[in-house]
Amino acid sequence: MAKKTKFDFPINKLSENRWSPRAFTNKAVEKEKLNSVFEAARWSASAFNAQPWRFLVGYQGDDNYRKIFDSLAEFNQLWAGKAPVLILNCYQIYFSHNKKPNQTAQYDLGQAVAHYSLEAVNQGLYTHQMSGFDVDKANESFGLGKEITAFSVTALGYLGDIKSLPEDMQKMENTERIRMTQAEFLL
Ligand SMILES: Cc1cc2nc3c(=O)[nH]c(=O)nc-3n(C[C@H](O)[C@H](O)[C@H](O)COP(=O)(O)O)c2cc1C
């Protein structure tokens, strides 16, 4: 379901239909669809083509899912546990070729996540990114932190019934999406 949004200019359908819901059904996501989601991430651009993104995928009921869920902030735990897939978005801290810190790794990870989020829409799925989680806790539970570190979490799945959410969250789910005008960010 596309959320009602007022665009000032026409844009592509995937960007038009992407938004970040909190109500997910727990219907499992088909493997082929997830393959396409991560294929879009795979073909994202990156500095030196270093491809520093790394993803840990949790499927509802498995160990990865539990660890990712446990790292989430309280507010996010109120809704994200319905999503059938939780992804821990991580990046490689150093370049493989010279072991120097990769200054654009976070930027490249963000692009990869943006690409897979749009592919998710293409597959009839929705994503909701979260920075509200404990990075150290996630790193520790997956043995990360030295070469690869967690950066954000994404809930992914099919859109669910708003009524499954706590009441105050139901209101947030219905609000119109708002943005600055282009004049405000075109400096
Ligand atoms: C890096 C990042 C971190 C975010 N963290 C959270 C979060 O912790 N909890 C949450 O409910 N939403 C989170 N969001 C979702 C944003 O609030 C949402 O993308 C924004 O309000 C715009 O709405 P839209 O994605 O529906 O267009 C995050 C989004 C991004 C990109």
C-alpha cells in the first residue's frame, strides 16, 4: 500500500512507494525475493569498488534474529519484533587492499541499504531502518567490532495491520510523510 504523499515533481514508482512502516505481518519473505533485495545491494556503487557493506540476516525464530532484536532500543522493540526479517547492516572498517580506514564505508553502506530498500518495494516488501539500537551489544553478540562493525538495523517484510501496533504508534503510522522543500536543501 502506497502512503499518500504529495510530490512536487514526478519521480520513479519505487521511490514514490517507499516509506517506513512499523506494522508488519509475520508472513515469511520468500528466499527469491531476498535474493533480489541483496542483489540490488550488491550492484550499488562504492569508493574503489571496495563494497564494504556486510549484512547479518535474522529470520524470525532464529538465533541471529534474537540477537539483533535484543540490541534494539526499547521503542523499536515495541514494533520491530513482528517483522519476519531483521538485518544488521554492517561495514568493513578497513580497505582490504591497504588496511587503511575506509572513510566512505558508512556512505557506501548507506547507498547499499538505499538500493536494497527500493528493490524491496519492487518485490512488494517494505523496509524500516533503525539507528535506535546498541552497536556495542550487537557487535559483541556477533563477535564483531575489530574489522567489521554494526551500523544500523533494518526491519523487512510485508505490510501488516496498523491495529497490531500500540495505540500511539497507530497515529504515527497514519501521518502524512513530510519533507523540506527543494529550495531548503539546494544551497
Ligand atoms: C539511519 C536511519 C535511522 C532510523 N532510525 C529509526 C529508529 O531507530 N526508529 C524508528 O522508528 N525509525 C527510524 N528511522 C526511520 C525514519 O524515522 C524515517 O525514515 C523518516 O521519518 C522518513 O520516513 P519515511 O522513511 O517513511 O519516508 C530511521 C531511518 C534512517 C534512515
